[in-house]
Amino acid sequence: MTRRRWRSIGLIVVILGAGCAPAFLKSGETLDTLGKQFVAVGQHYNALYESKKITAVQYAEWSGFAKRFQRAYPIAVDAWKIARASGDQAAEKKMEEALITLAAGLTPLAIKAYEYAAKEQ
């Protein structure tokens, strides 16, 4: 892993932490960013696992979360878009909370990936 790649994990952690504020989830751009961050963290875990920098048990934590995220994220995004377009503020808030939960689940895994990478140096 390059240092640049792992710095981007650090940036992801900061962005995800900031992203937990409900006002941050008011745009489709934010939703796109969360999806891209998920992909980036997944790529880092895959690289760590393939290079034997982490164990199968360590990878399994990521893998379990990834499966849940992949099921929940598109549903939450679609529901958020529908609620926003219809002006249903209660439904929009509920979907924002679901997306915040997904971001909050991704953050500690991004931190762990960063820590695993730091150990290899």
C-alpha cells in the first residue's frame, strides 16, 4: 500500500465523522461520497487481505459489514430520494438516520484498516 492511499483512508475517516451531522445528508452528492468511501475502504481491506497483512478473522469483520451495507445502502438512498422529492420530512429524516448509521458503521472499519496498514510499516 502506498502512503498516499492510506492518507486517503485517514481523510475518509474525517469525512465520515463530519458526515454524521444530519445537515450533511441534504444532498445527493453526500450519498455518492458515502458510496465511494465504502468502495475505497473495501479496496483497502481487499489489498490488506490479499497481501496477507490481515487475517481471515480480521477480514471477516469487514466482509460482514460490506454485505449488510451492499443490501441496505441502495434501498436507503432510493427511499431518501423518494421522501425528499415528495416533501415527506419525517420519512426523509428516517432515511437520513439510516444513512448515518451506515456511515457510522463504516468509520471504525476505516480506522482499523488505517491501523492495520500502519502496523505494516
